[in-house]
Amino acid sequence: MKRRPSWLAVALGLIPFVAICFTVSLWDRVRPVVAGLPFNVFWLMLWMVLTPACLWGAYRFERRAAEERPEASEPPAADEIRRGPPEEPR
Amino acid sequence: MSASATALTIILVIIVLGSLIGFRAGAHREMDLEQWTVAGRGFGVMLVWLLLAGEVYTTFSFLGASGWAYSRGGPTLYILAYLTLGYVVAFFVLPPLWEVAREHGLQTQSDFFRQRYGSVPLAALVALVGVVFIVPYLELQVDGMGIIVEVASFGAIGRRGAMALGAALVAAFVFASGVRAVAWVGVLKDLLMLGAAVAIGVLVPLHWFGGIGPMFRALIHAHPTHLTMPGSTRNLGHGWYISTVLLTALGAYMWPHLFGTSFTARSADTLRRNLVVLPLYTITLPFLLFAGFAALLVVPGLANGDLSLLTLVRKTFPPWLLGTVGGAGALTAMAPSAILTLTASTLFAKNLYRPLFAPDMSDDRVAALARRAAVVIMGVAVALALTNSKTIVTLLLIGYAGIAQFFPGVVLGLFWRRAHKVGVFSGLAVGIAAAVVLLLTGRDPFMGMNAGFVALAINLAVTILVCLAISPDADAAPMPVTPRAAPVPGMPRATAGADPS
């Protein structure tokens, strides 16, 4: 069984779901037009940029959770990683 | 040279160039099972990333998204949401999955189910569902290829002829190459597509309206309700949007070909960091939607919306540019087709036929069977493309209705100790049955919601209830604790590069 993600990371991951999925009836309209774009199109494009910010935060929390509980399956030691698949042969 | 000859010549040159890159990558290698399917697990991080990310730019987004923007309007916006959210889901699911795959030397999605639940019938069902629902995805690529040939020939080559020619080109590419060729062609494809998307989305509105802003102003004036949901449809409202976004976001990385791709990454951490930035890769998608919106004003009245982007390009730009865009589009149909055919045929031979009918079949014979299966699967997709006229987006949604049903089995398998084979098998079987019945009886959307999502909800409920009601068998103890366990019985010794044993 794998370590479940920390709840803070999951909370951050839920933000984009709330913003661009569940709240659709709040932002699915044409006006106000922003930067020449209908509001709904603008809103979805905005979250293409904001979602990586949320995920970056989630990544930080996940790292911390993994460091606090190193026994729970986390990336193997660095020397083991290096023995991973060989680079694309020339 | 006539306009159509110019356009078709350039398309052909780009296809040949792409194929040469592929052949060069695949040359001088024995094409055994490992090489043909996972390129001997020799991919560096960049290529894995391209395989994972390149999914954004297939015929689906190129012709399908613009086609729906043209014919349906507002509901198309689901495409801008689901890829972003699909990466969020993948961020939480793929890294732990990668760890399991590494610990047990897994190669395919079906392997995961076999390893986690210890059930041959369940693994075979997963392989069967994967193969069946890859077909509509393959069909839409063939469809797209036909549309490209049809429009670029200025109608000189009719729909059926174009489709057959397109399918022949795709098939030749698939059989001559393998996954290695696909990855390298992916580089060319993504570069051309990024350029084409921005060029079309910016230059077309500029040419006809003086910019994107004026284009939307004209559209709002001419079709006031087209840009919001339900757009130019009667029944694709907000309930449909939410259920479709959830279905496709949860299902995005359940596609067998993407599921397996993540196994080839270096480490779980690399995977996580890639997924953090991947949403940015979708930023050019809206431009393809803009093209569909512009086409509604410039070339109104097309019977098939999927033709809109190329028809618009043909009307706006000189033939050589139509050829370049068509060539880029051709690569976006060919590279994914190759991956899909390879995955489906390998699943059939290795995870469906061998475990059920010929447990002692050798790897070489599995590889040979996979090649024959590829011919059949490709043939079925072409036959379907020739006989039905569903839109590209509709075809992909049919695929999602099936593929997303893997989600409960995968996620509960990773994080919930109680999940067991009986529960997951019942949930998957009921979910697939519900999806098939709803789709075949034309009940999509069902009560305002995406039929595939309704099926997924039923699947999840059945899975959880059965897992709670029946206690797991002693012999199917979830996730053996022995690290780096022996390879799954009946499978070739996984030469997982990531497995240091």
C-alpha cells in the first residue's frame, strides 16, 4: 500500500477543480471581455497558468511529507536512480 | 503547379521527412517484443516527457477541438479544462504507480491489475476493455487523416478515397516503425503543431477581423449564445460540462498507452516535477478553438465541423501554407496511431491471448501475434471510420466512457488496503456494461450528465460496496510486502532498466 498524499497537497490539488470545474455556472459568461477574450475563455486560460502554481505547492508538501516519513515508499537513494534506464544510445 | 498539387506535395514531403526520422531511429535494431513496444526501456527523460505531453497535440485537438468550437460552441470549453485537471490527477496517481511498477517490473496496465489483485481474469478483462476502447481513438486519427487529404486536394480526392489513402499512410508508418520512431517523430510533430496552432489562432483572426478581440466581438454580435454553454446544442449544459470534465480528467492517464509510458520515467520525483509544469504545455490549445470560432463567421454552413479549421486555412493562406499545416496535422494523426496500435496489439497478445489460451507461448511468438493483431485492429478502425460519421470529439468521449472505468481499480488499489479482486472486477464489469448500454441506446447525455460519468459513478459505488461486503481472500493479500518481488508469473522477465536487482 502506498503512502497517501498529505491532505495539504490534496487541498491544493482540489483548488483547480473548484475553479474550473465545479463553479462553471459562476464564470460561464461572455462578459466582462478581458484582453479581447470572452470571460469563460479567459478564465480557463488563466488557470492553465495558476494550476502549475498549485501543483508546485503540492509538490513542496509532498516532499516534506516524504522526508518526515522516509520509510514510506519514496524515491530510492540517488545511486539507485542512476542505475535507471540508460540514456538514448547514439 | 495547381493549388491542390502544391498542398498535397508539401504534405507528402513532411510525411516522408517524419518517416525518415522514424526509420533512422529504428534502423539497425532487432525488432523483438521489447524493442517494438517499449524500445528496450532505453528512453531518457526528454523522450518520456514528449510521449506524455505529446498527447495534447493529436488530431483530436487539431481538427476535433476546432470542429466542436465551430459546430457546438460553448461545450467545447471542456477541452481547455480537462487536460489541466488531468495533470493534477496524474500528479497524485502516477508517482505511486511508478513505484509499484518499479518494485515489480511491470510493463503494462494489465500487469498492474494482475500484480495488485492477483487475478488472471481481472487482468484479461482490463486488457480486453483497453483494446476495445482504443479503437474509437484510433478511428478518429484515421478520420482526421482522411479530412486532411480531402481538404488539401481541394475536393479532387473524395471522402472515401481520402480516408483510404490516409489509412494506408498511417498503416505503413505503424508497421515500418515502432515506439522509438514514434517518439522522434513526436519532436517534429510538436514543433510543427505549436507553430501551426499559434499561427492559425493569431493570423486568421488578424486577416479577417483585424485581431482576436474584434473576432470575438463580431462573433458575440452574430451568434450571442454560441460562446456559452449549451452553445449551439440543446443538451450540453453545465451538468454535462462538470460530469464530462470529471470523467475525462480522471480518465486521462488511464489510457493504456499513457499508463505504460509513465513506467519508463527515471524516478517518481522526475515524474512529479514534470507534471507540475505540464499544464503550461496546453496554453496553445485555445488558439485552435479560436480558429473554429473564426471559421463559423468566415466559412459558415459546413456540414462537418471537423473540416472547419483546414477549410479556413485553405481560404486564408496560400497553398504551400495549407500544405505545411496539413503535413503537421498528418503527423499528429500518424504518431498517435502508431502508439495506439502498438499498445492495443501488445495488450491483446501478451495480456489477453497468452494468459488465457497459451500460457507457454514464447516471446517471439507473442511478438508475431501482436503484429498480426495490429493489422486486424487497424482494419477495424478504418472500417469504422469509413462507415460512420461521428465527430472526432464524440469518438474520443466514447473512448473515455470505457477507459475511465479503470480509475477506481487503480486508485483504490494504490491507496486502499481493503480493495480486492472481486470488488474491482464487479465494479469494472458493471461500469462497462452501464457505459455500453447508455451509449448504444442513445442515452448520452443521461439526465443532463455525461453517460460515461454516470457509468463511472455506478462502478465506484459497486466497487466500494463489494469490497466492504466481502472480505478479501487470504491468497490474494494485497501488495506483497517483499520488495522487488519476482516478475509476474507467465510474463517475460521484465528487463526493467529501473529494476536494479
